[in-house]
Amino acid sequence: MPVPPAPEGYARFLMKSKFGAGRDFRILDPATEADLFLVDGKMGPKPRAEIVDTQGTLLFKVTGKMLGIPKRMDIETAGGEHVAHLHAKPFQFVKDKIEVTLASGEELLLEGNIIEKDYTVRRADGTVAMQITQKWVTVRDKYTVDVLEGVEPGIAFALVWAIDRWVERD
């Protein structure tokens, strides 16, 4: 089944898991499958990843708490500026809702079927800022990421990586 076009006002990306340690993802153009970005997961006691462009330039860093208690991850720019904070209730498995607080103070709500990788990220006014799904893709660990115009795609990739790590560990 071919992947349908992105909704109007959204940019579509394919996010495909790479085989290997650290949980890496290639971000691809859906039309050509050309590489656009890389989410480079790091091994170690703390969950960590770097989002880089095709030239290897660091765009964002994701860092989690050791052992994931409480469940939280922080996203920073390459220069160390805080971008977003993901948090879930402590001692509770990741289910269907995760709160995201941006550096600006804006609150986002990530909700849907996180285990099945079919979820949305909504702004406080209900606008869908990001839609992540596997429903159009038949290959395991390859899914579409639709990002609203004006939203930084690198943040979307960092969120997807963070959720993927939480689901794997739970």
C-alpha cells in the first residue's frame, strides 16, 4: 500500500530504524527515500541521542534519566539551550499520554497508541503539531512523521526517539 500524501500544511518524513546498538533512526524523504537526518542513539546507562543533518552537523541532543525513574527526557540544541522536556508519571508504564513542555512554556500533549506507534502531539488549542504513525507502512520500525509547518522537524524526531526508548524499556 503506497503512503498517501501528507495533509495540507504538513511536511512528511519517513523514520526508519537502523540495525545496531543505540537505537538509531534514518530520516528519509518519503518520495525518494534520500537521507535527510539521522537520530544517533548512544549506548550507556542514560538514554541519549543526537539528531544530526546529512553533513553530520549536530542539531539537537536528547538526554534521559538513569534507569528512567522518573520518566523524563530533555531536548537541547547543539549549543546546550533547553528546547523541551518530556515527562510521564513516575512508577507508571507509558500508556497513552505524555506531557511535553517547551522552553517557551507552551504545553503539548502527546496522546494515542504509543505501543503501536500511532500518536499525535497537540498544542493546548487542540492543533495537531505532529502526527506519528505506522499504519501506512508495512515494514516494522518504519513509520511516517507529519510535522506542521512552522514546527521544527528535529524536535519531532527527538520526541519519537524518546518515546521509542521508553516503550522498549517498559
